[in-house]
Amino acid sequence: MAFRISLAYLKLLLTHGVLLFVGFFLIFMYDKKDSYEDMSEAVIHNMEANQEEQLSNPYLTQGFSMQIHEKTTRKELYNDLVYTPGDDKKFFLGVHMDFRDTNDTVVINDDRSFVVRGTEYVGRFQYNLTDSYQQFVSIAWKLVLFYLVVVALIIRKGKRSDVRLLEPIRIMSATANRLTVNNLHSERLNIEGTKNELKDLANVINAMLDRIETSYESQKQFVSDASHELRTPIAVIQGYINMLNRWGSSNEEVLQESIEAIQNEARSMQDLVEKLLFLSRHDKKTLKLTKKRFNMRPLVEDMVRETKLVAGNRIIHNPVMEDVIIYGDKQALKQAIRIFIDNAVKYTKDGDEITILCQKINEDCVITISDTGIGMTKKDIDHIFNRFYRSDHVRNQNISGHGLGLSLAKLIILAHTGKIKVRSQFKKGSSFIITLPKRRF
């Protein structure tokens, strides 16, 4: 890489060197041309001050020649031109150049029209820049040799600087090549010795590696938790199958118990797998929601009736049910609200109260599910939306569940740009307040 950078520098130095010499040549020659133009102005001024018969060329020995004639009569007043358009030498854009022999010549023609005491004259002034051109060529070769020496020194010095500059990148590349899943937690780019942009780049890459490590550990934990949750129902099903093999199907009591247990565990596994698939689709950005406008009130009222049927030993209140139109996926939102209601039933006891509200507040839809159940601690509130999280208090009471419901419900609410507020007191109950903003059409 250092060689390629040095080669690029060399190309830039050479191309810009050529431009530098061309520019220097033009400046040098135009400076000489300006001095000849002053001579032309002096001749014209002399004609204005003296008679035409006294016209002369005091600058002939300095490479200045001219031809002057009247424009109307074509009467020639003066002519000492060295090169004329009829010569076999070539003119290009007013510049005469002849490089066919060792006597290289460069002559510039300057045609002017001017008026002296009412008479219009045409003058051709020739500036012989041959000496200046040869002088420049003589200097240019020395400058070229000096410039090439300077370029060689710059390239040599630059190559060493490039090696030092690219050393941190080489170390970064070597570190990146050593990265595997086994050392992802320990390998990071060393920012010592790096400066400015390279240091910023190393910090950005290290931050990226931290995020990758966090994501990887999260995926490992997710797979571990999912495997653990699936292991339990599979073990239960396997146990009852072994029991049936041992005692056979002739024992009706064992048969009935086994069928019921296998059905329950199968439903539990199905529920877990469906939740895992939902989360997986969300993680892969393939989750699709079918949104449309609908009234939230009938949906919540249906769930209240269903809850009263399945949880008849709980006291269900729904004092406020207001019409509110929202824009969203009806089935997904029903699934999310059902999770909050099921949790309220799961974490309450017989005789406890569950309150379900559907309100229209500031044009937004606000759904509140409150209960007088076991409540949560501050630590639990901070983690309840994490996947597979279940508090120790819940586990000790042998309350069934996988710890995926609230994380799934949160994804659905967030997909509708909604918010969830949690209020809870340990052993006194919890409240979940879901706000779905009005869709601005």
C-alpha cells in the first residue's frame, strides 16, 4: 500500500511539475512581451508628437521591428520587418516559430490600428523573443534536474512516512484477522500511537465490536433460554410416554392423566414456538403488519367478555369504554392487549380485581389494564420486557409462563409508534397504560 501511495504521489508531482514549468514559461515570455508592447506605445506616441517623415525605429537592435502604413492609401511609412507572412516560416496565432535548425526563433506579431492627427494608420509590430526563449530553455534544464532531485527526495521521505502512517492500519488489520467468536470479548484495536482520524476510526471499530459482542451474547442467551424452555415440556412428554409404555393403555387412570398432560405440554410448546417465530420475524425485519382504520372500543369489549368467561373467579371492571378510531393491525394489537390481560389474570388470585379501560385522551387511544395482584419490585419493572425474564418471586410460586409475552407485546406497540407506562407496587398490584397515538391523515 505504501508503494501505491508513493506512486500516486510521484504521478501528482510529475504532472504538477509540468504544469508548473508551463506556467513559469508563459509568465516569463509574457513579461518579455509586455516590455516590447511598451516599445510599440512609445513609437505611436512619437508619431503623434513628430512628423511622419521623422519616423524611425530606435529599438531595432533590441529585436523590435515594425511596418506602418496608411490604412486608406496603403502608403508605407516604415518597414524593417524581419519575418513576413510570405516567408516559408510558419506563423501560429500571431506567433512565428521556427525550430528546423539550431537557430530557433520565436517572434510575436502585434497588429494595431491607430489614428494620428485625423489619419488612420495600421501597424504591425514584431517582437523577437528568441533570446528570451533560449535563455528560458537554458534555465529550464537546470530547473528540471533540480526538480527531479527534489521529487526523488520527497518520494523517499514520503515512503518512510507512509510506512509509519500505515503501521496502525496494518496492526488493525492483523487484529481484525484474529477475531473469532471465541475471542470477540477480548480482542480490541489498540488506539495507542494512533492520531486524529485513525484514532477516531479505531474507536468507531471498537464500539462496533462491542455492539456485535452484545448482540452475539444476546443471541446465545436467547438460544439457551429457548432450549431450556423447550426442554421442560419435552421431558414431561417423554416421561408420560415412558409411563404408557411401562403400564400400557389398559390402565384408564394412567392413560387419561397422560393424555391431558401431553396435551397441555403440547399447547405450551406451540405457544412458545409461535412467540419465538414472531420474535424471529421481527429480528429479521420480515414482520409485516396489515394496518387499517378501526374502532378500538369493540375489540376491547370483546376481550373483556372473554376474560369474564375464562376468569369467572376474578372481579372484572370496565367502567370507561369510549369510541376511538386508530390506524393499526387489528389482530396484532388484539394479541398485545390479550397478553397484558392474561398477565393480569395470571398474577392475581381468586377475588382480586382487574380493571380494563379504553379511553380517548387528546385524540389518542389509551388502554389501561390494572390489577390488585402480586405486583412487582423496582428491579422487576426494569427487566419485565426482556426476553425470557421471570422474577424470582414468580418462579417460587410456580406460575407458568415463558417470559416472552411482554417482550412480544412491546414490539407490537412500538411498531404502532405507541408507548407503555408501567406502575406497580409489590404485593399490591400493577397497571399497564398503553398509549396509541392518533394517526395524522
